Amino acid sequence: MESEALMSIRDAKPGDEAGIAGVQVSSWQTTYKDIVDPAYLQAMETGPRQDMWERALAAPDAGSCTLVLENGEGKIVGFLKAGKSRDMAEEGSAELYVLYLLKAYQGAGWGTELFRTMRGRLQDLGYLTLHVWVFGRQSGALFL
């Protein structure tokens, strides 16, 4: 595992879609293995997610932020996206849409660091509250 000095958090940009899609698929396959049908997880492919992230990064939603966590080699090992709440009608309400880390980077505080960075960005955007939805048995949500 890389030292803290070699890890970095930055805004996602066009060109990051393959790294983000890879983390997303790998994280689903490890994190949800006891929650989601194994056949579904095994069939997951990065291609469709890479296409979706390519579109999202080319035209970011106003009022949202997408952050990536890179290791010392510049490889994306985690990411998150947050923005306007899709479920709450109240003004100033944000939602954490996704937060994923590769298994090797879980439990080392990097999810918390991504969350802290996101919280500052959302406050700068004028959000006052944050909503997070998780699977019922998802232990990774305990960092909150």
C-alpha cells in the first residue's frame, strides 16, 4: 500500500473514464458479493460504465462534483460523485451518488478522505444537507 504522501485526490476529468469504470466494476464484485446475485456480478463489464462516465465527464452536471483517488503511480483506485439530491425536494439538499474504492484501499481512511473533500466541495456549492443511500447489509457505509 502506498504511503499517504503518494496518494492524491483530485477532480475527475475526461480521460479518467476507464479508471473509474474499472474501480466501479471491481468494487461491485468485491463489496456486494454477499448481497447481489453472483452471476450478475460476474457478468459485469467495464465497457458500458466507461461509456457512461465518458459522457458524464464530458458534460458534468451543474452543482455536482466527481472526485478520484489516485495512488503514487497515477492509477485511479477510488472515486465518488455527489450532487443535487434526486429524492429530496428541499433546496440545498445534496446526495452522495457513488463512492467506491478498490478492495486493497478500503479500511485505510481513503473513503473518509474522499468524503471530507466532497463535503467541502458541496458546501462551496451551497448545499446544506447530504443524503446517502446504501444496501442494507453494506458494512463499508460505516465510515460515515
